[in-house]
Amino acid sequence: MTQTKGRASLAYQNPPRIIGEASIVGSKEGEGPLGALFDRVEADPKFGKDTWEEAESELQLQTARKAMEKTGMSEEQIRYLFAGDLLAQGIATSYGIMELQIPLFGLYGACSTCGESLSLASMAVNAGYADCAMALTSSHFASAEKEFRFPLEYAGQRPLSTTWTVTGAGAFVLSAAETSAAEGASVCVAGITTGKVVDYGVKDSMHMGAAMAPAAADTIYQHLADYGRTPEDYDRIITGDLGSIGQKILKDLMLEKGVDLKDIHDDCGILIFDADTQDTHAGGSGCGCAAATLAAYILPKLKTGEWKRVLLVPTGALLSKVSFNEGQSIPGIAHGVVLEHC
Amino acid sequence: MTQTKGRASLAYQNPPRIIGEASIVGSKEGEGPLGALFDRVEADPKFGKDTWEEAESELQLQTARKAMEKTGMSEEQIRYLFAGDLLAQGIATSYGIMELQIPLFGLYGACSTCGESLSLASMAVNAGYADCAMALTSSHFASAEKEFRFPLEYAGQRPLSTTWTVTGAGAFVLSAAETSAAEGASVCVAGITTGKVVDYGVKDSMHMGAAMAPAAADTIYQHLADYGRTPEDYDRIITGDLGSIGQKILKDLMLEKGVDLKDIHDDCGILIFDADTQDTHAGGSGCGCAAATLAAYILPKLKTGEWKRVLLVPTGALLSKVSFNEGQSIPGIAHGVVLEHC
């Protein structure tokens, strides 16, 4: 049923369908270029809770519920949940989805988790392990700043190379092609390319685009090699949150490998904010950046057939406050997901 | 090829084999009842590195290499790595396995990660996504104390309900039954039961057995229901790190559900230390506890056929320092893995 391709890729013969998706974001994201496309823009950054962490848990839960509502699925019909976030020990997920009582695979791939969750959910559905599975990821600006840098109350200065963690979550319901739930669904996960940890020695946690670009280049290059394709085989190759500086580095690295991305490359971090007017510097970032942009902006274009094939490459920076304070570099990882109109 | 069973279980028709395993532990574990069974006991708690986190990374890398050495596998032959640890943002894994350059799925399930990694690795191999995959998990006493409680230098007092985080790692190489690599392998992953997040409201991070026992009970009960089995169908049902108090709670909870575990239950946390002489109080804990005990003690008994069938249920406490300090309860999760002599 499945074809392994090259070192790190799979191509599904009868690809799982994305039968529904949902995105919920904060007010800053709602004021951005994609503002009108999200399912909901929440004005209260605490989502009615007392702490930033509880806020992110609530955001994740509400997004999961919204995806179930849109697909008419109950908790019992979703066999597995593949979910993660950026916080230490994945607490936004653990506390957020508890009341759903769906068997959970907890994931950590930093901001690449959206790609990791879609990969594993599509693998499970394609193998017949589940008629239906959900991929779910979130991030929150305030909980992420506190987790990786300083609490907002410190009012730390942000250099121009920084990205702004998106307050947002995306949920995706995948279903096997032959199920009744998949009838009429017009987007599939056609294949995946799984990333390796890549470290170019960047140590500046205010310059994540530079830390992650080598991993994105590695995964995109591996993907094209495994599939025997060129960038022209895609309507878009879209990374998760490299931002404007990371985009430039990615294009340079790809050129060094002999691949010209030309105008085919986009980045969710560039798409989600207007850097000129929103003071977000290099762009958006966070697990929720790729997830919300995928749900609100990318999937609709694939549904209508405006785009036939997209390579989505969520990118993650694998640092913690501890590793940063101990002077370690910031390795990256990126997971590729082939999305097709079908 | 695969049979889904009940709400949360899979039973593989031609189960993936465990073709090799390795365990490396620290000196305290080496002095325990299983000391002679580990592949290596390392006397230097820093594993030749400068920090506890780097030490755990090195431990994880060395254990992965040992498993490859024992199976004669190279990095190129292992298609996927499913790995995790307890540290914030999984840094023991990210930094540890970087140089292996194997496509990575980063996982977080607290101390249940050994079960989660074996589950996902067996799912991938069984589906034909990989001839060969590795499941890898680690924990380190000093990095875990610093991560969840206080640095060791604070010399915090440990109440009798605490468990002692195992310094250890376990690596498992899984291969599809029909591959030449699997010839002669006599242990298989026959199936899995995936856990949900379960929260009974325990808030004491020095009493993890109580926090995790409800999740263990939930998964074991679900497993028996999904498979239509009773505890007597197993030679042993072995939890990850409930310790002596958690074991009692588990047995009580199971009795309330009408299931008597009698003498069939064991716990890696009880097996790995001699609580009377080693000052470990309720027992061992950590990702490495279940992983090292599985590699050193459980698999050999399955290989010889002394045990025919074991349900391994690594148990995880889903807390972070942040959630603890914010007064949150400690939810648990447990993932069941059916191991059989074949």
C-alpha cells in the first residue's frame, strides 16, 4: 500500500484526506493579513483563564472542538490525537486536551510539530490503524516568551532579527480515503519527508530564522532527491516560521546545493503578519504559526484547486532556556508534508 | 494486515520483532538488583561532559550506538528514530542523537515515553514504512531533579513517597518480521494500547506514584477490555515507575473495576532498586527506568520463553515546574505494549 521513497520519505498510494480543519488565533494575528480567514479571533489573550499556560491549553482545546464541530465528529470517532506545543513538558497539550479523552501521542518538534503531527497522523490513518485521527498544535506569544526568554513584564528589547510567536492553534482531522467521512474531501496528505536534527552552530535565540533555515534546506533538498522532483513540481514550497531573514538564508543554502527556489517559496511567518505595520520584525513563529496559516490560508487554496500541490515544511528550533543558558547552539529540525488537491 | 481492537488498541497480524536492545545506566543503578544485567554501568555521572544535560545526551547517544553495535546496524539502516526524554523541550534527545543523522520523531510522554516510542516504532515498521526503526529513551537523576524540583546542590529533603529518577537509557531496534534482520529474533511487539490523559487531582510532585496509578489502571483496564483478556492471560503486567505506593493504589483501583492483578503485577521502579538498602524510598522512576529494565531484565526472560507474554505499561506524570508552581494538578498517561515470545 505504501511506497517508501529514498532515505526519508513516504508516498501514500491512496492518500489520507484532510476532512476538516480549524484555526483560532489572538487579536494581533486577527489584525494581520490573514485575519479574516481564521475560524475565530479571540480578543482575550488569556482565553478566560488565569495564566498564560492555561490560556494556551484553552486555545488548543477550543481549536480541537471547533475542528470536531466543523466535521461533525465526536471524541469517540477520533481514534488518535497527535498533539504538541512549545512549553516545557508539553503542558499546553497535556492540560488542554485532557477532557477530550482521546488516546494521545504527545509530540515535541518545536515549531515543526505541526509537520510531525500531520506526518504521524497520516501514517496511522494510511496504515488502517484509525479511520480518523487529529493533528493539533498551538503556541501563545506570552507563554512562549516566558518559556524561552523572559516574562513579558520584563519588557525585554527585541532585535530586528527576532520573530513574534503566534498566538494560535490549528487542528486537522484526517480520514482514510475509503471512509464515508472522506467523501467530498478534496485535499490529501500525499506523502511526507521526515527531518533530521541539523546544527550550524547558531547560538542567538533572537535569530531563530538563521538557526532553522539549514534544517529547512536539508529537508527540502532530501524531499526533492527522494521524490526525484524539482521546485517547479510544486505550486508553493512553504516553510513554517523562518521569517524574512531565514527565507533569505534558505534560498542561499538551496542555491549552494544547486536548487533555485525562485518565487515558489513562501513562509507562514511572513504571511501571517504585516511586518511593516505590526512591529513583528522578521515575522511570525511558533507551533501555531504554521498550523493556523495552513488551516486558514493554504488548505482553502488547495481545496479550490488554485494550488494543486504544496510542500509544507514546518520548521523547529530545538532549544530550551537551559540549553541556551548553558551556551549550547540551537539545532533545527523540519518535517515536510506533501499536500495535494485531489 | 492490522486489526484495530476496541477503542484504543491494535493487534498486529505479523508482529514486528525486537531484534536488539541496549541499556546503559549510572552507578547507583549498577549497584541495584539488576546491576549485572545492563550492557554497561558508567561510573562517571557526567559521562565525560560538563553539564547534567550534556551527560544525559551522551548517555542517550551511547545507548543508541550500543544497540546498533549489538545488532550490526548502521545509522543508514535505521529509517526512523522515535525518541524522547524528560527535559524541557526534549533537549537530551535533540542534542544527543544529532550526530546519528537519522530522521527523528521527537516524543513527549513523560516517563511513559518508552511505551510511546515502542508503540509508534512498531506501528511504522508493521505498516511497511521502515524495515528497521529505533525506539530510544533516557533519564538522568541530576538533570531531572534540576528540571522538576531543585538543583542537587540545594540538598532538598525527600519524603518517603518520592521515587528516585533512574540514570539510564534503553534503545530498541525493531524490524519487520519478514526481513532478514529479524531472523532468529524471538520477541515481538504483538500489539499496543494507547493511553489517554487521566487526572485524579494529585498535586504533590513528591508523590508521583499516586499521580500516575490512575492512568496505569485506565490503560490496563482498557487493554483487557479491548482484547477481551484477563490478567491471567499474561505472565506479567509490568508498569513503568509507580513504585511501591503507586503499586498499591493501582491494585486497589483495579479491584474497584473488578480486576484482581494478584501476583501478576510488577513495576520497573520496584525492580531496579533495593529500596531498603539504596535509600530510594518508593522506588525508581524516569523514562530510563522502564527502558533500561525492559532491555536488561524483561526482554531476556521473553527471549528464553520463561515468559510468553508481558504487558508493559510505562507510566508518565505530565507536570512541569511551571504547572506545579502554578498550583496545577499532575495528570498521568500510560501506554501499553504487548510483548510476546515468538
